[in-house]
Amino acid sequence: MTCVKMLAAPINPSDINRIQGNYPVKPQLPAVGGYEGVGEEHGRYVVKEQSAWHKINSGTPVEYAATITVNPLTALRMLEDFVDLKPGDAIVQNGATSIVGQCIVQLARIRGIHSINVIRDSALSDEVKEKLKRLGADKVYTETQLELKKFKEFLANIPAPALGFNCIGGHSATTVLAFLGQGGTMVTYGGMSKLPVTVSTSSFIFKDLSLKGFWLQKWLGSNKAEECRVMLDHLLGLVREGKLTYEYVSL
Amino acid sequence: MTCVKMLAAPINPSDINRIQGNYPVKPQLPAVGGYEGVGEEHGRYVVKEQSAWHKINSGTPVEYAATITVNPLTALRMLEDFVDLKPGDAIVQNGATSIVGQCIVQLARIRGIHSINVIRDSALSDEVKEKLKRLGADKVYTETQLELKKFKEFLANIPAPALGFNCIGGHSATTVLAFLGQGGTMVTYGGMSKLPVTVSTSSFIFKDLSLKGFWLQKWLGSNKAEECRVMLDHLLGLVREGKLTYEYVSL
């Protein structure tokens, strides 16, 4: 057992969903309301099995140490586990302002992969576009811009994406599907609009699209403790090098 | 070049779609309106490269020889190419009265795989149910029966299907998705209702479903000539042994 004094822990949207009982797997009560955090080893306070903790480099900013698992690890796994992407390939995502979205932009850029990003329309759209482009986004479009449906022109000199990420559902998911190239895969990891994903039959038959899902809790549950440590070290290393940065964007 | 006198050729729904121009790949005109048929080698008549023809056992009923490629081969590939099924596993399909559907029931049974079949409501539902059960179907339900939504009870002592087939779309596709077990895959190969497939976000995230498509013309186009011959011989062998039979069911 290890005793840890908690320093910081984030509230992720998935924590709210879990507390509201929206998740099919219910925790046994009493339960902790969140999934991640950072602390200092100490004589008392939070006591958990040593395997639940991951030692980190003391030079790591506390806000990143506290938040590196849920969102950045989701971004990393989704970029690695579904399609074998090569430098010069492209991905497309909606909800690009989310922390997962910001991480996808940067982790893709590090690998030389283009990103096409769809964001909500808001008074701050232009500011958000600039912000995402500074992180390395190749293209950022609002949902309204995409109503023109000239997806090929929107791609310009970027190849049609082989991989797409959807955390919204509804029309926004349809936009991601429209950007995907022949044989592309869309991974759903959230449903912020609470609307389902609607797909034409011909997208499956003629465009040969595949639709899948990703849930980090399931991935973490499948004996990935050792792999997970390596990945968190990798991600925190990128943070310390200034190659991975993210913050909550209010719209 | 081989000269063949055509004896018989079927009109499949996919031929109608192709003639109506519903397919994204348009044939160069003048073009033959169908994809399969049977004939006798002869001095004149239809002339095509030898590789376009497949020699068959002369004991094969002509109506099966003429129709063995488009529908039975689709059934065989879809059962083999997406999920590694083992005896005792189950599949679910809508449009079970189609020729692909009838073939799936029988090819599954030969491998010891259970089939759950969804059919349209009609005055002939009971007759169709009996017919499919004689072919080896474990369960046959009309769409109206399934509105009760007791999918677990409908499965009874059959495991939740790992693989589903959809040729209808709309609500009927939703029924196939509801039957699928955790981590299951639904393959769409047709869209007879002309309605899209609608999937909840949680089906992807928590139920870990995958959605894919199958199009035989694409499969045939990918250098599969030799494999294809072996499979057609296999299927026609099953026909001659009385293990594979099918006919057009009018509803």
C-alpha cells in the first residue's frame, strides 16, 4: 500500500457522466468521483495499492501530471490502435477544441500527420481556429462552413483522411464521415450532442467505411498497466519538452 | 477467347440498381446488364476472355450454376471474412428470406453456427418461418415480434451473436444491432429500405460494436480469380450434395 496526499485532480466530462449514472458500469459505493489525479507520497491520506500509482518526473507541471491519463492517453491510443498511419496521411475530427482534440492535433503533427478539425460555431470561432492552428492543425472549419459540402475543396492538397474521430454524434459525425476517404475508419469516443450516428448504406458498401468505438476505461482494464506507464512517461516527456500543451477552452 | 452459348442468367437486385445508375461505378456502354450466368462452350455467341468463365461439373443444376456467384459467394465471404466464428457461436441477420439470407442460414448450419433471422411481417410470415427453419434457421422473428424488445429472451439458450448482416437499413438494422453481443460486428451489404443505419454513441463506446460493409464486386476486383474458383466449386459441391438450396421467395 502507498499513502498519497492528493495535490490536484481534474473533473472530466466522463466523471460527470459517471456520477450522473449514465455509464453502464456502475461503481460500488462509496466510490471516488474521478479517474485521475496527482499527489505526493506521504504517511497518511489516500491509501491505495502501489500499482494504482505511477511515479512521475518531479519536473512535470502539476496540472499536466494530474490530467495526463484520461484525455491525452485517449488521444494517443486512438491515433495508434485503429489505422496504420504514415507521415503525410491525414485524420479528421470533430470536437477539436476538447482536450482530447487538442492532443490529437499535436500528437498527429509530431508524426507528420495532417489534421482536419471541425469546431462549433461561436463568437470565439476565429480565436479558436488560430489557437488550434498554433498547436499544429492544418485545417479548422466551423460546422456552418461545412454546410457548403465542398469537402474535396476543403481538403485542398491534403489526402482524404484514413481515420476520423467523433465525440459529438448527430450531424457533426456525418461531417467526419463525409471527409473520410475510401476505406476510412471513424472512431466514436463521445456523444456530446446526445444524438446518434447516422450512416448511409452506400457509405458502407461503396465507400467501405468502418465505424468503431473507443473507451479508455475498457482499454485500461485489459491488463495494460505496464504499457500504460510507458505511454504516460512518453506523454509527460512531450509536455516537459513543450511539444504537448492543452487547456480547457470555454465556448 | 472462349465462345459460349448462354443457357441461363438471373436478374439480381444489384443488376436493377446498376441499370438504374444507383451504383457509383458506372459501366462503359454498351454493357451487359448482369453479373452472372451459365452457358455451353460453342463456336459462336458470347465471346469473352477465358478467365471470365469458370468450368463447372456437368451434374450441376443449371439454375444453381447460373446463380452461384452473386448471392451464395456473398454469403460465404461475409461469414468467413469479418469475425472468426467457432461452432456454437451465433449470427443474426435481417432480410433472411433473400437468397443471400437463405445461403447464410445453410452455410452457418454446416459450420455449427446458430442463426437468428429477422423477416418482414406479411400474410406469409408463418410459412416463411417454417421454410427458413427447414433450411436450418435456429430462430426466425418478424420485425413486429421484435418490437417487444426482449432480445435476451429471444436468444434463449443461444449466445449473443458476434456477427450480424444487414441488407435493409433503418429500423431493421437497429434490430440487428440490438441482438449483437459485446464487441460484435455488423456488416451492411444492402439497403432495401433506402433508409440509413442509425447507431447510438453508447453502442460504439460501451458495447464496442464495429460496423463495416461488404460489396462482392470490389472483392472480385481484388485479384481473387483463383480463390473465387475454389469457392464456387465448394458452393456447387454443396448444391450437388443437397446441402445448399435456395429459391426466390415472393412476399
